[in-house]
Amino acid sequence: MTPHSYLLTTAQRQQARQRAFASGISATDLLEADGRAAAHELRRRWSARKVTVLCGPSVTGARGFTCARHLAEAGFTVRIAVPGAAESASDPAGELSKFWSIPVETLNSTVIGGADLFVDALAGAGSLPSLLPEIRAALARRPLIALDIPCGVDPDNGAVTFDMKADLTIAFGSKSPGHLLLPGRLHCGEVVVVEGGLSDALAIPTEPATFENIPALWIQQFPWPKAEGHKFNRGHALICGGWPMTGAARLAARACARAGAGITTLAAPSEAMMIYAISLESMIVHPISLPNDFTKLIATSRFSGALIGPGAEADEDTRSRTLELLRTGRPLVIDAGALSAFSDAPEDLYAAICGSCVLTPHDGEFSRLFDTGGDKLIRARRAAARSGAVVVLKGADTVIADPDGRVVINGNAPPTLGTAGAGDVLAGLITGLLSQGMAAFPAACAAVWLHGEAAEAFGPGLIAEDLPEMLPRVLLSLLNMAHPAAALDQGAV
Ligand SMILES: NC(=O)C1=CN([C@@H]2O[C@H](COP(=O)(O)OP(=O)(O)OC[C@H]3O[C@@H](n4cnc5c(N)ncnc54)[C@H](OP(=O)(O)O)[C@@H]3O)[C@@H](O)[C@H]2O)[C@@H](O)CC1
């Protein structure tokens, strides 16, 4: 895992600052570097104009003061406004005030009026109920740039207590979970990370580690086809099909094959045999008629990864098949009906999980199996620790948690992914990667990222069937990132 995708909580940032102080860097040095970097980013985007910087009493407020000075030196007409009495503005760095030449004013309609640009350096100032509606309305009429994170967004979990939306958020050194988790993400606008005063080395956090889902996290482990490979050693995936909802497993099977599985076998209820056989031309469809057909299939098949749940009834049959698959010890994805089949006794599922296993619940399925208290990071982390499986807690801000405590937050999913069958495709993608030997946590992260990229590449009008068909394009750009020379060989420019 690369340090560049670390997401730092407030406590981890404070610890990083303490490490910086212990290494001889002063608070003033850090704030100067952060303020200068923020001003540089603003100057890159806007020419000199009238800007009002709203500074709270926290470290973010101090960054605002420093940024304001750098903007003034660059020719901007700058006003500084603080909530409450101007004379009560604190100086967190202790020494910074000697650099201020701009008068500090009380935040009110007058100081807001006439500005072309606003900088929100209020983070950590609480919910600011004192910001009057007319001030908020004025702020909404001009570009609003937040330092660290918009006022009212909790950096640790994305909870929102105050409705102020930024057009751009400037984060220092790394993002925070609140930049990616909903609803906070919707208040951040574009998020840009600038290099502030804290070096990467100082910012590497103590546990628990949380990351943004970027290819650098897992690209080295991605199972590209090998020159000496053939279909039997590229991964053999077993997909358990349902009836009468056959679409779900068919979508999963297509995604699984597109993710690179050399062979995809579908275990099909005999009533649905023809449907599966006709629509999945390159796949092996294996009929399941008698009660022990499934047992025989998994005893004789050399599958290296399996999926159960899409389109399956949440009943005793599904439950016992899931347990049978778990007993093989081979990599397994448990989704949809196979998760809900354990609603009455989730402990039975936890007890049976061993080896490489991924659970892919949406919020509804999650609530049937796990404790729903706490924010999304807490819920996913606790569920992974409790079950011993990698948990993919789906949503617009999908969180992937490993039982060892690592968590990844995904940020590339467009709203079009909220469509029937998209979850089935994701389950198939994970299965395809698992069956090729990729470990459960990176496989889940990679699949979630590919899923988001495929939807983004397709654009508006997406239905789940489009996702597997977009994968070749997305995989080619991933190959470009991994091995630029190899991608050139395939005609990429
Ligand atoms: N072509 C096919 O064959 C297709 C087959 N499919 C198959 O259908 C099966 C049923 O899947 P399912 O997810 O629709 O139903 P189910 O498990 O009853 O949960 C639904 C309840 O949970 C809640 N809920 C909360 N958050 C939620 C969220 N993010 N997404 C969804 N629900 C959420 C919500 O409760 P509410 O918020 O309404 O109170 C809702 O009422 C499954 O096997 C799947 O593979 C489909 O994939 C489509 C294509």
C-alpha cells in the first residue's frame, strides 16, 4: 500500500504534527508551508481579485491567515473575517500574528459584500450556527474554496452538520476519510491535495490505516495473462446460478470472464439450463437437478474461485450450498441471497468462514448480518473483524475492509451505478480476480475500482449489461498504467 493514498483522521494528523515538532519543525514552519501552498493553488486558478478569507479558531484558521498574506503579497485584495469578535481571533502558532498586516474583521454581511472569491478556513469551528442566512446566501453566489475540508463536514467520517458547499477543497499532504465518504464528499466539490509542510514520511499514520482506492494499491498484484498461460491455469471460476432470477448470475458470469478467468462454469438449476446455455456461449453450464448434484460438482470441479448469491433465494438450500463451498477452503464471494440466507443465524456464517472470502452486502443485506451502529468505516471494519472475511460495504462511497483492520474507501463510482444488476456484476468481477489467484483484499479493491471506471467510461444511460462490455477498454488503460511498453505493443497510443 502506498503512503500517497493514506487518508488521515484528525487524530492521525495531530500525531503527524507532533512527530514534525519532535523532529525540529516548528508550528510556524508548517503553517507557512501550508498557507503558501494554498495561495499558490488559488493563484494557479484565479488572477488577482477581491477575496475574503473566513478564518476559524483552529489550525485551519491559522492556515487561512497565512494563505491570506500570501495572496495579498501576490496582488489580491484581501479581507480576513472571523466569526465572533475580531479581537478574539486566536493565534494557534503563537508567533504568526507578527506576520499579519491585514486587519481582522468580524464576519458579517459587510465584510462578505463585494468579494469575488471566498476562502473557507473555518474547519473545526463547529457547526457555526452564528453564520446568518444572508451570509450563507452571499457565500453561495461566488466560488467558495475550503482549506482542509468545508466547514461543517466531519473529516473523520463525512458527517455533515452545516450546509455549506465548496467548489474546491484544498487538502494538505493527503485527504481525510470525510473527503470521500457521503454526505461530506458532496460538500467538498473538487478536492486537490497540495504538498504542505508535512512530508510523506512524517504523515504515514499509526493504525488503523485507511486508504483511498487507487490502482497503485493493488496494480502490482493484478493477474495479467501470462505468455505461458492457458485456460486451465488462468483461473477457473464457478458461478452458482439462480432460478427464476437468472439475469443476476449471467451478469456476474460475464463480468467474471471479462476480468480474466480462463474458464467460467455455471452451476444452473435444471429448469434454467437452456437460458444459461444459450446466453453464455463461452461458458460451461452444468445442470443441477438432483439434491446431491451440487455436492458432486464441487467435489469434482477444479474451480479456483466461486460465487454464490446473485439471483439466489435466501433459503435453506442456498445456506447449505454456501457452507459446502466454504468447507472447500477455496476463494469464495458471498453476495445477495446467500448473505440474506444467514439472517437468522449470522454466527453460523462467521464460524464457517475460512481462507479467502469476500462478502459484498449493500446496506440492507449488511443490516441483516451485522451491527449497524457507528459510521460506515466503523461498521465495515467491525464486520470484517467479526466475520473474518473481506467486507465490501457497497454504496456510492463503497468501503472495503480487511479483517486485519485496513480499510479502503472508493471514490470513482458515478451515480449511474445505482442500477439493477450492478451489484451482480461487481460480485462477478471479484470472483474473476480471486479465481486467478489474487488475494481477497486487493481483488475486492481492484474490482470496485474497475466497476466505477467501467460505469464512468460508458457515461449516461448505463444499464448493468454495459459494464462487462466496457471492461476491455478499462483494462487496457489499467495495463497502460502498469506496463506502458506492453500497452504500446497492443496499439495503445
Ligand atoms: N436480472 C436479475 O436477475 C437481477 C436479480 N437481482 C437479484 O435480486 C435479488 C434481490 O436483491 P435486492 O438487493 O434487490 O433485494 P433484497 O436483498 O431484498 O434487499 C432489498 C432491500 O434492502 C434495502 N436496501 C438498503 N440499501 C440498499 C441498497 N443499496 N440496494 C438495495 N437495497 C437496499 C432496501 O430496503 P428499503 O430501503 O426499501 O427499506 C430494499 O428493500 C438478489 O439476489 C439479486 O442478485 C438484482 O440484482 C437485479 C437483477
